[in-house]
Amino acid sequence: MKQLALYILSFTFITGSAQAADIYRHVDADGNVAYSDQPSEGANKVEVDPINIDASPKLQPKAVVNPSKDSQGPGYKALTITAPENDTTLRNASEIGVTASLNPGLGQSHRVRFLDNGKVIAPAARNMSLMVTGLERGSHQLTAEVIDKDDQVVISSAPVSVHVHRASIHQPNRATAP
């Protein structure tokens, strides 16, 4: 019974804390403890300390430039993945568009390649975007790299985290998010 009361109290704290509702504790004649947001006869108001919620700032890592190759190219200042945003969660998605931005523009003999967890997704090309299909469930670190004619990395983007969620065939009755 104590576990049930603790569960109810925890649930009340989690769901009710944002609304700052009053919480009342009542003990019946048999000694059973019940918690409610509605006052009842013999119930005592429970004083609950506010929950401290502090969202951490999202840091945007800087691009890595290979200084030995910088002199051969147009002097790249930044390579960033602009889509998807960092920490994006995809639910039951079959494909995702990845887009990079390069400052200044791509040099004549350079190409762009995209990586997923350090593995090349598709052959290097002069396109700054790629449609990626078949991402497995889990977290992925997407990175873009500019490479020269010798396949040497000139500049790399900071990684962008993408989290893929898929409904499981082992839980067919589980509702999926819209």
C-alpha cells in the first residue's frame, strides 16, 4: 500500500508541479494513506518545495579546418549542417534531408561528402544536400566534409545529433506518435 501511495505522490508531483496545484494527504480509519488535489474532510495540505528545472544551453561546436589544405582551397571559414537541427528526433521517418552550408562557396576541385557515425553515407559530390534513407533506429552523428581531388579532408562540420525512433513489430498494439 505504501508503494501505491508513493506512486500516486510521485505521479502528482510530476504532472501537477507545473500547475502548482495544492496537494492533500488523507489517512482513512484503516490507516490507508491517499493523496489528492481535492481537499476532503480530515485531509492535511502537503507543502511541496518547487522543482528546480534548468535547461542546459545547446552548444554549437565549431567547424574543424585542416590548415595544410586551407591554402589550396578558397580559404573556407565555416562548414555547418543547417538541416536537420542538432538533437532532432525522427519518429517512423523513412528518409531525411541533410543540408550543409559552406563559407565561402565550394572550390572548383573540391567535393562534399556526408558521414553517419563516421561512415560515408554516399559518394562525394558537388551537392550541398543529400536525401538519406534507411537510417536505423537509434542516435546518429551526421557530419559533412569538404574533400580535395586527393580525397583529403579540407574542412569538417561539427557533428549534428539525430535520434531515430521506430515502432517495434514486437509491440503491435502500442500506439505511435502522430
